[in-house]
Amino acid sequence: MNIGTIKNTSSHKILFHSIIWAFFILTSLIQFYESPFRINTDFYAQWITGILLFYLNYFYLVPALLLEKKYFLYFAFAFSLIMLFMIIRINYFFPEFRPVRPPNALPPADIQRVLKKAGVRAVMSTQPVFIKIAPSFFYILILTISAIIRTLTEFYNNQQNKLIAETHRTNTELIYLRKQTNPHFLFNSLNSIYSLAHKKSDLVPDAIVTLSELMRYMLYETDNKTVDLEKEINYIQNYIELQKLRLNNIEDIVINVHGDTRNKFIEPLLLISFVENAFKYGTDYKGAAHVKIKIFILDNTLDFWIENSIESYVKDPENSGIGLANIQSRLDLLYPNAHELTITQDNHYYRVHLNLKLDKIKTSID
């Protein structure tokens, strides 16, 4: 967030608070509608001290004491502020609410002397205690509203911070998984070219050109969070062409794509691990491979099928399954509740079916 955005947000908050306070103050003025000249200074004192108490509680007491579970100090300070404002209003503003003595009336002291001489015990009426403590309910209400708003604000901010932290963690993990994909792919591709070079095949230059196209895509097209589905499928097709160059029998290598790939987007390098594993485990010692791929797109749904034969292959316990574990982790992070992965195996074939909800827009990594 830049400085301009912060200033703009602060201005909006100030305007919002001003409108809310203006609404409450104007609402309280309804009682003076018929006699506007009866508005006294205590009305202004009430709202000035009320607003002051609100923000003292909002910015200082709640975050420093209440949310830190220092309840005794919080209530002690809150009570002290209420008493302070009450004393100020009682001593300087409340007298304006007392009945005005008629001009010709005797002073209270003279009335007392006259009644005493007459042998009458006089009891001078004073304001009820309730009248003096009534404004405290206003302050308690202000404190309660302020505390609730600040507590909810802190809760919302904490949830947002957790969400941001989780997003950053997810992005970091995805970048790590994507970087794992690149060396894994490069290692397999170089093995294919090495196999051609070992045979002194004339196809080595074509293989290098195809590899350069693949690397160009990986370096310049996969920086975004999602890429065009059409480009991703072309990448898979180029990889298959590279594999074909090193094999002796390619009759059972088939890829079919059905549906409209335009304006569809997918996480880059998501499907290649399945294809790599299919060629790795579906190629026999004679250089014959059985790999069949079917991609079907309907609306924003992708159905990806891949099948490979199971050959006699000694697995490396340390590296076996790295690609599949990688893609499963990425699917869980990128498409939660938006994908279904099914893997089946029998004595002859290994099959994978992925149903995926495609992205509708192209997005970049934050």
C-alpha cells in the first residue's frame, strides 16, 4: 500500500466518523425543535466530553488495557474518566438546569431564618440524586460502543493479517514447487538428448531446438500465476515431440485435444509431471512407449486423462514419485475444492484422471 492510498483511506475514515457523530448530535437536537433557544452549554459539554471519551477509549484504553487483559486498570481508568467529566459538568454546567428563582423571591438563607423564627422546620428541596448521576449512563454507553467497535476492528484486522500471511506462505510454497518442476523437467529432457547423442543420431539438432522452445516457454511465459491453456497444451505437445525423437517405436504415443482452449487459463507446468512420469515408466528397454493422452475442455472444466504401460523398471526410492507429490501439493494449494484426481493401476497400465475447474481470468503472482 503506497502513501497516497494510506492518505486516501485516512480521509475516508475521518469523513465517515464525522458523518456518524453529526447524525447522533443532530438526532439529539430534536428535543429542542420547538424551543431552539433553550439549548444550553451542558448540551455541548455532553457531546464534547462524550466524543473525547470515545476516542480515548478507542485509541488508548481498549488496545493498551482491555485487549491486554488488564481488566482492573481498564475499569479503573474508565471510571476515573467518567467521574472527571461528571464533576466538570455538575460544577460548571448542571446549574443551568436548576429552576430559576423569581426576581422578588428571598434568598434561600433569608427564607431559612424566617421559617426558623416562626418555629417551622424547613426542608429545602434539592435535585434528586438520579438527576446528577443520569449523565453517567450516557458515558457508559459511549464506552461500551467504543470498546465493541475497537474489539471488532482488532479481530477483523487480525483475521486479515492471518489471511495475508497465509497467502504469502502459499505463494512462497508454490514458487518453491514450481522451481522443483524446472530442474526435474530439464533433467529428463537432457537425458533424452543424451540418448540421441549416444546413438549419434542426426535428430540431435532438432531435439536441441525443441528443448530451447520448451525452455523459452518456461522462462518467459510462466511468470504469471496462470497462463493460457492453449500455450500450456502446446508446451506438452512439444515435450512429447522431444520424447519421440529418442524412441524407436512411437505408434502408441497419442495425444488428443477436444474442446475450445481459447480464453481458458491454468496454473503453468501443472500437467507436465504426469506426462514425464508416463514416459519415464511407460517406455520399455527396446525404446517403445505406450502413452495415451486425452484432454477434453467443456466450458470452464478440464478433463485430463493419461495412460501408460507399466514396464519392468527399477524405481529409485529417493526420487521416485517426486513429480506426482509435487503436483498433488500444488493442486491442493491452487485448486482446493475445485479438482478431483483419480489414479488407478492394474498389472499392465497406470491411469490418471484429473478433473479441474479452469481459471476464468489470467492473473499474475503478487
